[in-house]
Amino acid sequence: MNSVALAFFLQADGGASQSSGQAQGMGALAEMVGNIGSVAVGVLVLLLIASLYSWTIILSKMSSFGKATKQSRRFIRTFRKATRLHEIAAFAAECPASPLAQVFEDVYDTYKRITGGSGPPRSLTPLERTAQTAASEAVTTLERRLTWLATIGSTSPFIGLFGTVMGVVDAFHGLGTAGTATLRAVAPGISEALITTAAGLFVAVPAVAAYNIFTARVRTFASATDDFSRELLNSLEEIPQRPQGQPRGLGELPQRG
């Protein structure tokens, strides 16, 4: 019984010591934050704004890229199964986030203008120009605000470094004021330097990682859009000519395996 009681006492004492250590650690962190100067506060506020804005962009792009991927997959399946252009056009209106649907709508408008909506086009040149322009506009829309992620990711460490430098300056100033090399004299400045450095990295790392991921996805969308543009132009070029006196549906596509 005595050994059991001793073990229980030691366990309780160890838990109390651990809780006390955690409380002291939190208290020390709160004390460091409370002792930072106005320059460090300004740096932290600026980094906080940059972090909030970068996460707004990240979440927005995750949502828009997810919708673009889902709608593009649905649209390309519908495009390859459909036999009439107006059927594809009706479905394209239901996929506003898809860059493929955007390219199709622009090309289809040009096709109707130069052919009247039926038969093969006399020349693919206007359709090719329209497809290139539409693809470029779709990719540009996907890239919107990504430069802000790159800017935040590249500048945040330097903003944090500015706070680091000012913290070191404060540390030397405290050392000179105290006249003696004591930890109490340099601790506030060093704490400023460490906090601002960590804050700069905390803001920069997610922004840089998200920028690289989103840039890779934009390249994937651009490649898929180019491939679809060629497939669409080939389909339009292969539209059969309407025989004399035989009515055909508007924009009837050739049979595709």
C-alpha cells in the first residue's frame, strides 16, 4: 500500500508540475507580447492584415478552382456526347466557372456569325483567333489575385526582419541604458526580434505554398483549354455540308467515336 500511495503521490506531483510549467510558459509568452514596442506592434499588425488577406485569397481560389474542375469535367463529357452545337451551348450556360465552356461560348458565337449557324466554316482563321483570345481570358481570370500571394510570400519575411532589426536595436539600447550586461536589459528587445521573425515566417510560408500549388493548377487548366480548343476547331471543320434541298439541324456535328 505504501508503494502504491507513493506512486500516486509522485504522479499527482508530476501532473501539477507540468500544469504549472505550462502556465508559466503561457505567462512568459504573454509577458513578452506585452513588453514589445510600438514598432514591433506595427509590424505585427501589418503582418496580421497580410495574413488575413492571403488566407482570403487562398480560400477563394480553392473554391473557384474546385468549381472550375468539376464543371469542366461535366462539360467535356457533354461536349463529346452531344451531336448538335446548340445543345452544347445550352449546357455551357450552366457551367460558368469552366474555362472550357467559356471558350466554347465565344467560338460558337463567332461560328454563328460567319456561317449563320449551319454548315462548315469557310475559314478556321476567325475561329482560331477567337479560341486563342477566349482561352487567354479564361486563364487570366483564373490567375487573378495570385500575384498578391506571391507578393505577400516574398515580402513578409523582410517585414518580419525589419521587426527583428528594430528588436536588436532596442536590445542594445536597453543594454546601454542599464550599463550592465544583464538578461533583464536585453530581454525585451530580443523578444521583439523573435516574435516578429516568427510572425513573418508564419505569414510567408502558407502564401508561398498556395501560390506554387495554384500556379501549377493554372498551368493544368491552360493546357486543358488549349487541347479543348483544338478539339472544338476540328469538330467545327468536320461539320458535314448540307445537301441541296435537304434540311439539317443547326450546327450538327459529325459522328464522333
